[in-house]
Amino acid sequence: MVTAALLQQSCSKKLIPGLKTGREYDISAFNYLYVEAIRMKLMGNLGDALEEFEQCLVLNPESDATYYQMAQIMLTKGDIANGKKYIRKASEIQPGNLWYNMLLASIYHQQNNLDSAIICYERSVKAYPEKEDLQVNLAKLYSQNRNYEKARNLLNRLDDKYGVNENTTLSLVDNLIAEGKFREASEKVRQLLAIDRDNIAYNGYMAAIYRHESKPEMAREVYNQLIERNPGNPAIQLSLCEFLLTEKDYDELFDLLSTILINNSITKEEKVSLTAELIDNKDIIKDHGKKMELAVMVLEAAYKDDDLVMLLRPDFLQKEGKLNEAAARLEEIIKLNPENYYAWEKLLLVYYDLKDFEKLQKKGEITATKFNRSIIAKMLYATGAMENEKYDIALEELRKADILAGDNKQLKLQVLTMRADVNYRMKNFTEAFKAYDEAMKMDNSDLTVMNNYAYYLAEQNMQLKEAEQMAKTVIEKDKTNDTYLDTYAWVLYKRGKVRAAARIMEKIISTEEKGDAEYYEHYGYILRKLRKCDEAVKNWEAAIILDRTKTNLRKEVENCKK
């Protein structure tokens, strides 16, 4: 109906609002292009839609709706800069448009530009004073920007108008807590509790205020009273569990967890979500592994046929560093249910972490064949084959993975860089560097691509100046990654900047916890260049202990000792 209405306009010419007199455009042509662009956008053909919208702007450069649509496309593609440019243009043409202001505000908020986001909301509140949800959101932004007084005044006006209510009063409580005005915040919460004393959210706020006031025993009492009045309430049990986790009261937490996992009033999804949160907790991994594993097994017993529940235990074992146990459990799961794709994928990832490339290739072949639409399975299979020097297999699997990647830029980039790695190992350096050049054209901001490219160039003593620039760019964006720092040091060493390389490697070695054979090997060569043979030998011997395959270093040790 919209299409028909647009296309059946009787007038073919129209003056553009805001343009100089005399500027006209063909409205029928514009409407046709606009509707076609919308159709392509809805079908997911974003590139074609963008081209049609650009043609719309040729006909009518003051079309705010066109800029809005283009902004949405750019944001969908992850291009924040151009998305912001287009929505700002739309907002300039129609300053009072609520949707334009809200989209622009969300971009500013995402970029942590709170001042600009606030301006957008203030403009919207002024244009739509009846939309009180806008005022609440504006107050939250004020509070986030530490302008507590403005937020408080705005929310107090709403509270005065409507009385104590969950929407505005809890926002006001948040603001008061952020200000450190705990007494006023607790008074507001008590007013809410007077209306509904067993409301979990209100009691949670009261407990949080007590925690802020360093009164954990009073916070605990809030939940004790809730449980006493509602002993079987699943939501209260879950809320108490979150509280105990926050308080790091793990003994009581695990006592309660047993009750939660067998409570039929709590959904499977809630139980899985809570268990996954606990599995990620470093303190639990470190000090309560047995209890956590037992809890997971209780959940497994309750949902024996659930593929995802079965993966929780191997996931926890993996996080504990018990990779062999994780692999054994995954093998058991696959034996019970060979169609559990997630177990196969997880197993491949565990073998990758174990650096057991023989099993990775063997199981990868089965997985990639059994689930032949899985791009991840093919890439992991290719990784195993590459590490086992089965380069033809690796390249063939990467060819299939590239087809499956379709238009997914990130996946195609990963496939391309893996192909470069395979060619490099085959000593097809021309093909390898050609692939890296192609990857850089595809995305010249990917740190892993730049790092690997720089390292391989340094290894071949090629384009060392460009390699240094790439490696420098990488560490400027990520100064904490030891792999990136090692590459930069190695490039500097190849460039003859040995002392600078040594300083970087010394820092890496001193902070490295587990130790990486590659780092000690590189540092050894750098120290030898500085005529510090004794120290070089120590580092090479450390590399050999960490990686027995580095037999070439024994000759370097002998030569240096001489």
C-alpha cells in the first residue's frame, strides 16, 4: 500500500523544502528509487540498498529520511563513523525528529560521549515533554555523567507528580547511591517496600545500600527475612545466590546451589545461566573446583539428554586447566550422542589447546565430514593438517571454508591469513605475502594480520622498514600483548636495533608466567648479538626445556660456549 501510494503521485515535480527557489527534483523517480532501496534493505542486500539511497540523494540532497536509512545501514555494517555522519545530517535537516535524536544519542553513548548524548535527549525532552520515559533516560545520563543534582531534580519532579513508583523512584535511588546519599536512598526504598514488602528488586536495593554502608550482616538479614516469608520462591533463591556470589560467601552459596538445581520451579535456562556464571568465577575455579564439578554433575543428572548442559563440565575442566580430563569427558559425550555438534567442536578446541595436532587432524577430519557446513570444523581440521605438514589437505579445507564464509568479511579474513600461513610453511613466499597483501586490503586494522605479516617479513629479511612500521602500529594499539611485543623486538633485531630489542625482550621474559620457548629463543639470539654469550646460552637452554623440538638450538649453544 505504501509503494502504491508513493508511485501513484500525480505530480511529477516538487520544490525541495529548504532549497533555493528554482531547485526542483523528479518526485516520481525519487519515490521509485526510495521504495526500491527500502525493499533491498529489508531483503538484506545492504550494498545495493546503499547505492539506491545515494541515487535518491542525487535527486533530493535534502531528504532526511534517506540519510536516516543510510545511517542505519552503516551502523548495521559496523561503520560507526559514517553512520554518525549520516544521522547527524538527517538531524540537521529535521532537528526535532525524535527517532533521529535517539539514534544519534545511542551512538554518542556507545562512544562514551555523554555530553553530546545528553544534548540529544534534552532536545527530545523539550520537543516531547509528554514522553516521561525520555525524562527518566535523561536523568540516568545526568547521573552517569556525575551531574547528580540535575538528575535528582528531574526525578523528584516525576516522583512528586506520580508518587513513589518503580520506574522513577528506583532511578532516583540509583542516583542517590551514586552520590553516596545512602540514608536518603534507603528512605525511598522503604517507601517502595511499604507498598510491596516481598518485592525482590526493592529488597535487593536495600541489601545493596547496606553493602555500600559496609553493613553486610544487615544485607544478609534482608534476604533471611525474604526467605523466611517465602521459603520456596525460586526468584528469591536466585537473587540470594547472586548476593552470596557478590559477598564471596562460597560455602553458603554451594549449599543454596544444590537447592536451586533440584528446584523444578526454576527453569533450565536460569539454572544453566547461573552455572555458567559460576564456572567463569576465578575464585571458584581456584578454591572450589570439586564442589563446582559436583554441582554440574547434579545438573547433568537432571537434564541427561540436553546437549548444551553436557558441555558445562568439560568447559569447567578446561577452565581449571585439566585439558586431558576435558577431552576424555567430551569423548564420552560424543560416544553417547554422536550427533552433538557442539561436543565435537569443543573437543577440537581442546585438542588445539593441548597442541595435540595429530588428534586435532584426525577428529577434525571426522567433524568436517560429518558436519560439512561447519566452517569452524574445517578451519580447525586445516590447522591440524598444517601443523602435521599435510599442506595439501590444509589448503583444500581452507578452500571449502572460504566458500562457506560467503560474504562474512571476518571469516574470509581468517581463512585468507591461514592460507598465507600454510603457503609460508611450504616456502611459497610469493603466494604467502600475496595473501597477506590481500588481507591487508580487506582490513588494514586487524592486529593479528599485521603482526603475523611483520614477523614473516622479518624472518625472510624482506621489507624490514615496512615490517617495523606494521609491528610498531600493532603495539601502539595493544601494549600488553607479549606476542606482539616479541614480534616488534624481533623486527628491531633484524633491523640492527639490538639494544632496543633487548629491552623489550627483557621485559617480556621478566613478566611471562608460564614461559614461551619462542621468546627465550629470540632473546638468546639478541643477547648473542650483544656478545653476551653466557646469558644467550641460558635462554636457549630454557627454550629447549620448554620445547624439546627446538633441537637446532643445541648447535647454537655449543657454538656460543666455544
